[in-house]
Amino acid sequence: MIVIMGAAGATGGATLRSLAALGAPGRALTRDPARLTAGLDARTLARTTVLAADAADPDSLRAAFRGARALFLTMANGPHQVRYELNAVQAAADCGVEHVVKVSAPAAEPDSPVAVSRGHHLIEERLRAGGMTTTVLRPYAFMQKLLLLAPGIAAAGVVHGATGAARCNYVDVRDIGDAAAALLTRPEPAGGVYPLTGGRAYSHRELTALLGDMLGRPVRYLDLSPSKLYAHLVGRAGMPPWLASHVVEIQQLAVAREETPDDTFLRLTGRAPRTLEAFLHENLHRFR
């Protein structure tokens, strides 16, 4: 049995659907089972047991993990992420889980310039110390996060950022789910670290030009200093300060460390990753 934490989120939900497509049974954990069940398609629902569990409650995690062979661990970034994921790691070790596939982040290092990545490093280290086979996925920016830009593009045709000419890798969360499912269903998991990208990296100016061509009207990129971008995200976009700091940090990481596509997804699944062009076409109505 494979347990999926974060099953109500984008990445956990994608993994749940990918496992169902492979015919693998899953045990999906959520604080709101009725809501998750209502959102599952028939094929996924037929392969899934939905259980109530809360990452803040280690006893509920241990009850949900009993009898499981593998765990897919993903949680939304946030102030409590490290504590909640460490609760899951300890519960998995207590229950004899053999293999953990964790969604981490690029630059997951003890001295990373990205605070969230430093947290991921700590969780990774605890996993490896726990004696379980540990597989780490390090996806770059989610294509789905670009939908957060849609209101500004629809209203004013403007994207704000602080990347200059630097290019960013983008990956579709559905591809993360497919990669995770492939790793979770391997007969003999070997562990390891797997970066995940799409097939091409884009600068913000290339991204806005692409969107402008698709929409048939100009879309501008307004490059700001990191401090001005932070002020815009908090003051105009209404982001919590911790999230605004995270956005600025990952954009500055792209400036400091060149991002180039990686072929890991192709090697894991045997197919090319979804393209940014296809994702934008699929969601173009959101940007109009």
C-alpha cells in the first residue's frame, strides 16, 4: 500500500491520479475526506482509500501509516512545513514504512539562499537518518503557479518580477505526479535525488512574449529590484510576507544559478515532459 500525504493539494492529487492510472492502490490522507472524495474521478476513487489525518497530529499519522509499504510526502510551503513533515517522517519510521518519496526543492542545502530549501534539506537529512529508502524529487517552478499571474495579465497586461534576463525552468505538476508514481511502483526502489524540469527554460520576457502572441495583445514584463518586488507582492498582490520573501528568493536563485532543462523526467517515464506552450494554451481563458 502507498500512502499519499498532501492528497488534496496539486502535487499530491496529481500523484494519486497517476498511481490510479498505473493500477496501483493508494491511501490518500486529508483533513477533509468528504471534500477530497467528491473531487476524485471514478478511476482514481476506485483505487483509493481516503482517510482522515492531520500532519499536526502524530497519532493520526501513525494510524494512517500502519501496514503501508511506501509514502509519498508533499506538503504546501509554509511556516509549519518543517514541523509537519518531520512528524510524518517519524510516524513513517515508527510504522515500518520502507520507502519514502519526498517532494523537495532545488538548492536544498544547509546554507541555501532560499529559506524553504534550507527546510527541505533538514527534512531530507532526517529521512536519510531514519533508515528508510529515500527518494527525493526536486522540481523547479510549477507551471500551475503561473495562473497566479492571470489577474494582473487580464487586467493590465503586466507581469512583475526580479529575474532580469535569467531563464527559469518550469514543470507541470502532472509530470511530477507521473514521475512520483513511476518511482513509487518500482519493484526495488533504489532511492536517489531527481531534479524535474520541463523541456525548456524561459525568461520572464520570453514568457510574456509567448503569452502576448497567444492572446493577440501585448503583455509586458516589468523588471523590479528584489526589494521593490517584495513590496509589490505584499502591498499590491496581498501575499503574506513569508511567501513574498520566498518568491523573491527563488527568483534571485534563478539569477545566481543558471537554470537549464534536465532529462530526468524522460529517463523516468520514457516520454518528454509537457510543454509550457501546451499548458498555456490549455489555460489561456484564465489570462483573457
